Amino acid sequence: MSIPKIAAYDLPELEGITPNRVDWQPDPARAVLLIHDMQDYFLDFYDQNAAPIPQMLDNLITLRHFCASAGVPVVYTAQPPQQTAEQRGLLQDWWGPGLTAKPEQAGIVAALAPEQQDIVLTKWRYSAFQQSPLRQIMQEQQRDQLIIGGIYAHIGCMTTAVDAFMQDIQPFFVADALADFSQAEHQMALNWVAQRCGVVLDTNQVIRQISPPLPIPESEQALLDSISQLLGLAPGDLQADDDLLLMGLDSIRLMNLVAGWRYLGLPLEFNDLAERPTLAEWWDLLQTLRG
């Protein structure tokens, strides 16, 4: 038996989920982001141009960016392309040979490829903690919260959340950064986690707790003030026609700024700002984008 082809479905709405029993909140000093099994092999069972994949993938990319910028470690799980019968164990009875049948699809989906500082763990069982150093990594970094996104919500993701809970790690299930076999199974997983072991949030709620973006400025002076603060400059040290790159704006902070304003609704790309290195040019662009 293998994983079935998965029909398109809309992501469940938070309003339809059983309310969380606890009020835990993700803390960037305590959390780890887990990107679970986002390999080409598992995504290949979906129509990747149909719901829920585009929105779920975009949310995971956004989560990864904001978590990394806030100092939250990012950990991936990935099943190996070659597994012996002993290594595969009972999974063989339920899902057949899995990735062993298509080793060319073992890679993490390109849009979500790990960065150099990220950790990629070999995945052997449903739970990301089984036969892996995930618990040890979290202990060494004194972290006791796990933010979970990826596939499949009611199998590996939910099992990992339960396992985290049983090790006194607070799990956070990101409802719109998960995908599943169906909307019903997706919603079942959200309801179960909310009532039995963790907290269900959406991407926006996690970002507001982890790394709130700079607000879109309402005036040229507000833009100047916020960028001065971002660069650690005193009021008056930055002028509207100064070259921001020469004033110390590096690519990481620029990417964070672009991601934050995109998150808040501006259709902005990195080069839109990088190729206009003064605040006066940025303000003109912001006015244009806001119509």
C-alpha cells in the first residue's frame, strides 16, 4: 500500500477549530521551528498548483524567514532515499517502500530549501523525535517549544506534537502551514492537538509573537524614523537622500524589511528596494504601491 493521490481541498478555517485549552504563546527565546517532511516525494501526491499546497508552502516560507530573523533555530526532517527492510520496519506494511521506490524525489522542495545554518534530521518514524537527536538539540539550546508545519498533519506532524508534549515541550501546530490527506483529516488533527497536547495557531499569529514586522510608514518622516532605528542611528544622522547601503543597511535586514512589508500586504520584491538605495526613492515607491 502506498500514499494515495490527494484531492485538492481548502485549508480549514481557525474559526471552525475546537478552541485551545491552554494559552501558551510562542517565544523566540524558547522555540524551534520544525519543517516536517517537505520532500518532493510527499508533495508529488498533490496537485501542487491547487489548494492547499500554494498557500501552505507560502506560509511555511514566511514562517521560516521570520523565525530565522528572530533567532529561532530551523530544523527540517527528511526521510532517506535508501532504507533497508529493518530500517523501514512496520512502515513497510502500511505505506510500502516509500522513498526507496523514488530516490530522486528525496530532496526538500526547492522553494523551501534549507539554509546553511539550518539542521536537517534523518526521519525514520512518524515522530521527529524517534531515532533522532532532536530532543538533545533542543536541550543543548535550552529550548522547550516546537512550532510545527509541513506534511502530513494527522500522521507525522500530530505524532511529533504528542511526543513533544510527553517530553514537556510545548507544541504549536500552525494550521495554515500544514497539509494532509483531506480537509477532514487536517481538521481532526487540529482539533485533537488543541484539546489534548498543544496550541493551534495560524501563520499570522505565530509571526506576531515571534518577530513583528516594521509597520508600513504613513509618512516620509515615519519612514526615516523607522529606518534610522533599524540601523541604530540617532535622530538626524540619516537624511532622505543618503545611500542606505553605505549607511549600513545589509542584505539580511533588507530582506527582513521586504518580507515584513510583503506580509503586511505590499507587493514588494527585494530588488525594488535594493535598486533604490535612498529613503526618498523608497517613499516614492511606497506611494506608488499603495495607489
